[in-house]
Amino acid sequence: MSLRFHHVEKTYAVYERPQDRLWELMTRRQLHRTHVALDGVDFAVKAGETFGLVGENGAGKSTLLKIAAGTIRPTRGRVEREGRVAALLELGAGFHPEESGYDNMRFMAALHGLEGDAMTEFVEAAVAFSGLSGESLRRPVKTYSSGMFMRLAFAGATAVEPQILIVDEALSVGDMHFQKKSLDRILALRDRGATILFCSHNLYQVRSLCQRAAWVHNGRLQELGATEEVVTSYEAHERARYIHLRSDASALPAQALNDTAASTQSVSASGGVPLVKFLSLKTETADGINMAQLESFENLSVEIELEAYTEDPFHIACSIVRPDKDNVFGTGTNLRANPRMLSGVGKHVIRLRFPELPLLSGQFLWSVYVLDDTGFQVIDMAESIQPFTVLNRSQREFGLVWLDHEWTEESPGTVRAEPGESRHLSALGATRDE
């Protein structure tokens, strides 16, 4: 149930004009340029591991996933697969557009080698999970919306429990309910020992689901290792690229603040109506409510108001971000030592306190996320809202946050102590003055 890439390379011949293919065959002269989609990709996904792929558009991730699934062949190198493979790649891949949803499910069952009663059970299970109506399933799939396509594709791919599941942005399509349903099935497959190769631009889901990850950049593995290390490196690269694309980098903070201050409305992660909706965020200090300017080390209280339209339990997360979207600090009810979920239809008010907020001078904003009971799926969110400025009048240190610290020096003439021996130190500085 493992997946192994051995020095995989994939290249494509790119022609300026369609007729150049024929002229190249006739004249034996090269009339194309070579595009290298993947170059020297070598890594293994362990049995039972959930492995993430991150990278910008065009980096080669989808090509890598297609090679992993066996839908295309590498130009050089090879892939070893141990176990039954199911893949969710680009929308509608493997579907015949003129055939009905029912017929496409039968085709998919046949590809799995099923027939007779086994095929009937497969189709029934896939149809039930998809939630599509009988009328929809009798129509040609070319009439389906993108959400309907993904419902049927995901249901078919997981109806016969795969040992290796390859997922390319499958959780970004469809309504909130089906996204949650799909995520639960992926988690169930993971818990039963399936090997999962998961590609997504949703870095929160990659962090939450995956033990290890790879960052693909220009067709190569830029970094491979623990998920947090890889995702952090990729985020740093994307921030630098974003700032570089903004030619007037000095105007970035003010522009970002103006853009985000214009609206504090929440945005559903699915684009539909969220089952738990973010309503408002209110901050309070000794000087007032929703102050645009704070002092370093002020006591700060954050009040978040939500409205739930379901009895399903959920979590809430909140973060302080900079105008360039870099997270300064984030926390959530799912990250507590003893996580306790929120539940109940109606309004909820949650309070988060920051004693002596240790931010130094700078411009900051808030982001709020409503999460499902697993803490993986984002139900609703409001990013980069309510800008505020912090002024550090009492200290001269610089940076983002205050860290307790102490300066010391060995007294002149003393001998450096060996480990375990006491040393005579004179203090040069300690924690901040009160």
C-alpha cells in the first residue's frame, strides 16, 4: 500500500503551429521546444501515510498526481504502486460526457473489475453517497455542474475502498455539506490504514491532515519533510513572491489595510450558506471598544459572535495577522489541552483574553475561522478584518513581539565553568521594566 517515485521525469514537446508536427516528421528537423514538467522527482509515500503536496500553479503537482495514478506515463523513471489505487484528479476525468451518471458509475465499476451483484452494490453505494437525485443520474453528465461532477467522481472513487487514494483539490468543490462528508470519508480511510497523496492550496487542510509533505517548484522537489517545516518554507516563498510582484513594496501595508478595512463581512469557505456563520469580532481594552490604536502590554479582550443553524458541534479559531497576511499568532478551541466543542442552534459569544498583549509597534489585523468538529474543515471565515495599530512607547526593542530575556556576562578574571559547576555572572539586563 505504498507509493514510490524513482527519479521521475516528464517532458512535453511544444509546437508553435500544429502543422509543425508533420513538417518535423517529414524533414527530420526539430521544430519543437521541450517543456520539462517534472525533473528528477524521487521520494516515497509510506504505507498508511497521509502525504501532502504544495506548490504554486504550474509547478508540476497535477502532472505528478497523474503519473502516480497511472493516467500518464513518465518520460523517464518509474513509479511503484502497492495496492488498489483510486484517484480524484481534474474535474470529470474518466467520465463519458454523453452518458448518464448511472452509466458512468457502471463503467467505473467495470474498471474495478466488478460485475453482477458486486457492480450493483458498487453503483448503489456510490449513488447513495453522492446524494444526487434519480433525475440527475439519468441525465448525461455533460449537463452537470462542477459540484455535481465532483460529488459523483468522489463517490465512485471511494465506493470500493482504495488502499491508495490520490486527491487533487477535491475538497474545494461542492457545497459545505458534501465537503464535510468527503473529508469524513478521507479521514475514515486514513484511520483504516489507507495511503493518501493529498494535493491542495488549502494549507490549513494540508497541515491538519498530513504527516509529511513535499513542496514542488518548477518541476522539482524544492523541499521534502515534516509538514510544518515544508509548509512554512512554502509560505515564506509565496510571501516574498507576493511582495516582489507589488512593485511599490513600501505602499503594501497601507494599501492592504485600506482594502481589508472596507469590509468585515464573513466569507463562507464553500461559497454557499454556512451552517455556522461568523457575525462579528469586537475588541476591548481599558480605553474602549474596537480601538484603532493600542499600546504594547495592554490587556486585550476579544469577543467573537457566531450564529449556528445546526446542532452539529464546531470549533472557533482566531489569529493575529500582518497586512502581508503573515500569521503572528493563531489559536483555536480545537488546540486546547482538553478541546471542548461548541454546539447548539442560536447565537454564541466566545471571549478570548490576551493579558498584557506583547505586540511591539506595527500594523495588524484579525482573522476568524469557524471549523467543523474535527478542526479540519473551514465552515466560515473572515480574514484580515478590523485593522489596528500597536505603539510601543515604553520600550526601545524592535520586532513583532516582546520576549522575556536577560543579558549576562562572565565577571572579568573568572574561569569558564565546566558543565555542572556554578559560575559567577553579573546581570546586564533583565525582563522589561514595570
